[in-house]
Amino acid sequence: MHRGFVARFCSFACLATLAATACAQRPTDAIYVDDVNHVFRIDAGDTTYEFGVNEDKRLQTIYWGEQLSEKDHPQTPKAAQGMSSFDSSRNTTPQEFDAWGGGLYVEPDLKITFPDGNRDLDLGYVSHSMHDGVLSVQMKDISLPVLVTLQYKVDDATGIVGRRALIENGTGKPFIIESASSATWNLPRGKNYILRYLSGRWAGEWTVNDQNVKPGKTILESRRGTTGAQNNPWFSIRKNDTTEENGNVWFGGLAWSGSWQIAVEQDAVQQVRVTGGYNPFDFGYHLKAGATLETPWFYAGHTSHGLGDASRRMHRLEMDTLVPHAPHEKLRPVLYNSWETTEFKVNEAGQEVLAEKAAAIGAERFVMDDGWFGARNNDHAGLGDWTVNSQKFPNGLKPLIDKVHSLHMDFGLWVEPEMVNPDSDLYRKHPDWALNFTGRPRTEGRNQLVLNLAREDVRQYVFTFLDKLLTENDIAFLKWDYNRNWSEPGWPAVAPEEQKNVYVDFIHNFYGILTELRKKHPNVEIESCSGGGSRVDLGVIGLTDEVWPSDNTDAFDRLRVQNGFTQAYAPGIMMAWVTDSPTWVNQRTLSLPYRFLSSMQGSLGIGANLTKFTTEELNTSQKMIAEYKNIRETVQRGDLYRLAFPTDGSEESVTESVSRDKQQAVLFTFLHSSAELYPYPRVFLRGLDPDRVYSLRSIYGKTSVDTAASATGSYWMHRGIDIELRGDFQAAAFVLQGVSH
């Protein structure tokens, strides 16, 4: 059973029998099947998801929303009526999964071209089964032996449902899958919906966008080979009266790290559907006879408690179910990374000096970044040659690692396994290993090319050098980077009709390497980094311990970045560094406490040049890190409440993290600039135990003189706190600690 996902397979007839027994209770958090009416119902958390088989033998969504009563037994769904002869009912029926053919004009879940030129596919229900907590519903074409198995699983605590499709070729001949989605999610028919999605670019990731859902289709996508920062594979849709704390929200994310697409479509009868899976652009998966293609999991949920609760449910799913060691993932250690101090100019002596400084302020992990291998003195050469540079490290990495361990820190290393510089021994030996089209130019980005990880020899090479590196050195952490998008995605080593399989096979091998490494080196932790936040999704989260949201470490910009990131992803996996000021990004000067408080809202890292810190700055850093260690479990694993948003035109940003047992809360407040002697707005906390008494302590900053030293959760939530913040780029943070109940 997948961690956190549960199902009890029971028929409604069985439930009726149980209900007749006075002491019997209906099981909760379960998947139920009405075998008579062919209706499937999923109840988990406070959510019900229901679908069934209609008279056309197609799977049709019945309901998705707040949990229904056990007394509500649905009838077999009826296909919608067509609007006219131009629009058949197939286009207006809220189907769970439909293939292209028979006059379908809305976004299909599956489109196939067969060897004889036929492109029509008509799927109908065949059977269902339950195994290891997963409901499988099998569909088949009306005449061809093409089988599609839809799989459903549910997270007990959050009510989030995971769905995917398994496409099996039983025809005896290969065919081309032109598009394949994991699922279609159907919202209640209506209007006044608002779509929220995340967009961005390098140094400007995680922008929150809201737009009205209108007739037609909105496409969120990446065509870049991997997840990409332009859009993130996450969505939320709400009614226009929904707020951060109240109202209906439907939300979800795709667990795929390759090119992807999510289509949000409103049809002729104001039915809103969300279809997500592989990006159909340049797609054409050659599925051999007898083979099966498994689409990625597409997770989605519902809440009636606003946008904040939608985020908290996603965070809980990620931390309790998806991350590698869930639900017992270790807290993220305080990390020091050498990149912004040394860049490529790393050597044993210089790194040891930095390690001493990092240990003195309380860092728990020391990470050496780029420049330690091959002829890597800049970004023009050396990628692909993963041997230790003997001039910089004449005795290998062991002396530095031993030094780091003597300072009571573990050791981490930067790698970029999927890339190669043309100026490298690897490329000179294997130029065919890069993605390429025969006879066409090879576009370089950052002076490098992308290795074709879909090739088994490339996969084996990458795994072998990483395994050797981890076996021969006591390395606790890999910062796995990926610094360019795809171009010329050709695969000349295979037949032309198979070359587009690269979009799927590359990512499967990427996942396979991570899986194999984690199995062989279970204590090694990995960070997903991609030119900033360009590879963050529910797929990579399941195989890495943390992610890098952006190369932009400006502490003010990070407030906006982190606000967008946490719409979809948990603070416990979000790395946030304190770096030098002014930063290269904006040349903006920010105080050291401000920089720390900005980063302490996630998993804390340090990237500043500590050799240039004054004694006062080192002492401040030591104090802030010590404070962070006292609150990090609450920040990383607690419930996040966004109380004021760092959006355009806003002067304030406020977040609050509440521990799961509600024993501790941490409040972070930021002011862009004050004006006309106006005080900072009163802050009203959320999520506390109303009857528990909490004492208030300052991490940094002051409250007004009449603020209580301790009070009940009800007091802090309804009376609030007045913070003393004036000036430009000011910050304060406080801890509320439960003292009684």
C-alpha cells in the first residue's frame, strides 16, 4: 500500500446490511463500490468523490466536493443531452477519461494512430478490482484489444485522490500514442470560477496568477523536456467569493518531471474540466505490441475552507505521504553552501576555512558546489568528467570530508549528472550521447548539451559514476542540478518511429537512477535544483528530500517567491538561503536579521561569504540559527497560514506556522516601507487552540507596549498582536509557546 493511501473495498449492499445492525458503524476513509448500479464512491477526510458507469458504458463523474451523508446512495449516472446536432452528448457529459473519436471535440485523454491509419477509439467499462489500496477500473475499445485501466487511490487525512491510466496494446502490432493524459477532473457545472496557477522564469519563479474561467480552453504547460518554470504543474479553481480561509477550492498537481500539459476547459454547458498528463506537443509514443504505458499520477482534492486550507492539504500530502521517508522524513539540517563565496575557485584549503566558519555559527551540513571535478574552472568545460580535480584536491575529497566531519557537520556535493560540455573527455568520446538530430546544429545553453538519458548506456554511465562517488566517499547529500532546457530532442540510435519516446523514457530513467541510488545508499539525501525552481513537481518530490525554488536569493524577492511556492508545495522541502547583501539580483541592501527571517520561513541555508562577516554579523548569525533550530519542526512540518500577502502594491507580508499539536506557533512579519506615520496593521493569528494559553516571545523585533505576555489562543486570534515596524525593509518574528490547556 502506498504510504498514507488507504481503501476499504466494500459494496453498498454490504453497507445496507451493516446499517441494519444497531451497533454497526460504516467504515470511514474508504473506497466503496455499488456493484448493482456500477457506482464508485471515495470518502476520505471530509471529501466525497463519486463516479459511475452510464448507459453508454462510459465512466462519468457524479460528484466531487464536501463529504456526503452515508444515506445518500446515488443512482446510475445518465449521460448529458447534446446541445444540438453539432454537439453530441459525448462533449457535454462529464467523463472521467475519454479517447478521441466518435465526434469528441473537447480535450481527449487519449489519442492513438493505428498502423492502418485508423485514429478512432471508443472506450467502455469492462470490469473493476481492488489491490493494495488501489481501485482499478478497466475500459476497452468497442472492437480493438486496446485496454485502459484507470487507477484510483486516496489519501486518508486530506481526501486528495490520485489517478492515472495504464494503456495496454493488445492489438499484436505497435501503434503511436499521440496524446495521453492521466485523468480528467470535472467540477460542478456552473460559472464564476477563478483559476489560479503559477508562472515564472529564471530569477522570477512562482508568480501567482488568477484569471476567470471562460468558455474555451486555458493551457498550462512545459515543452522544455522537464517541468520548467514558465508554468508549474499545479492548479486551483475556486468560486469568485472564496477567500484564503473560506469557500470551495478544487486543486491538484501532476507528478511528472518531463514535458507536461494541464488543460482547463469550459464547455458549451458551462461544465469545467481539468485534463492533465504528457504534453501532446511533439509527442508520439511508440507502444509495442503487448506493452503498457503508465501515465503519471495526477493528484487532486477539494476543500470548503478556502485557499489556505487547499495549500495545507497539499503540504500534508507531500510531507506525510510523498517524500521519500514519509511520514518520518528527517528535519532539514541547517546547510552551508560554498557557491556564492567561491564559485568555481574551490580548493581544499579554502573550503576548510569556510567549513570552520560555517560550523562556528551552527551549520549542520557543508556543501561544496561546482568546480571540484574534471577541467572545471568555469562553465565552459568539464561537465561529464566526474573525477576529482587533482590540482584542487591532490589527495581526493577525503581530507576535506574528514575536516567537515571533525567540525560535527555532514558533507554534501554539487553534481549535474544529465549534462555535458562539448569541451569534455566524455563528449569527445561519445558525441552521440547528447540529444541531437542527425546533421543538424546542436544548440548549446550555458555552454552545455543535454545527455540523452533515455539511452540505456547513458543511464548506466550516470548511475555508475554517482554510485562510485557515493561508495568511495562519505557523502551525505547531493545537490542535483540541471541548468538548461532541451533542444534538438532527437534519438538517432533508434528507429524514427521510436524517437519521440525520448520524452517519456528520459524521465523514467531519471526516476530509475534516483530510485536505485536511494536503495543502495539509503542515508544519502538529495536536492532537486534546476536553474532555480525549474524542476519542482509531485514526481520529483517523491524521490528527493528538498528542492531549490529559485536562484534569486534577494530576501525581499523571496517573500513573493515563497508565497507562490507554498501555494502548492510544503515549506519543509523549500530551501531558503541567507546570502550577501546587496545581492547580484537587485543591488538592494537588506539587514542581516531581515535576510535571516525571510529564509527561516522554509528550510534554512546559508550561502553568504562568511570570511567577510564581521564579529557582530557572525554573532547575529549564530543567534538566528539557534533560534531557527527551536522552531524548525513547526516551520517545516506545521500548518502554514498566509496572513498578509507580498503582492504588488502590498506593504506587508505575514506568515504563521502552527505545530501539528498546536503547542507552538511562529509568526513572521515584514514591512516594505512605512508612510505618513501609519502603524503596522494589527495581526490576527489563525489555527491556535482557542482554550490553550500561549506565552509570547520575540525572536527579533518588538510588539506594542500594551501587548500581553501570555493569553489564550482565542485572544491572539481575535484580539490580535500589534507589531512595531517602521521604516524600509523591516522585519520581526515571534514565538507563541503553549503553557497550559
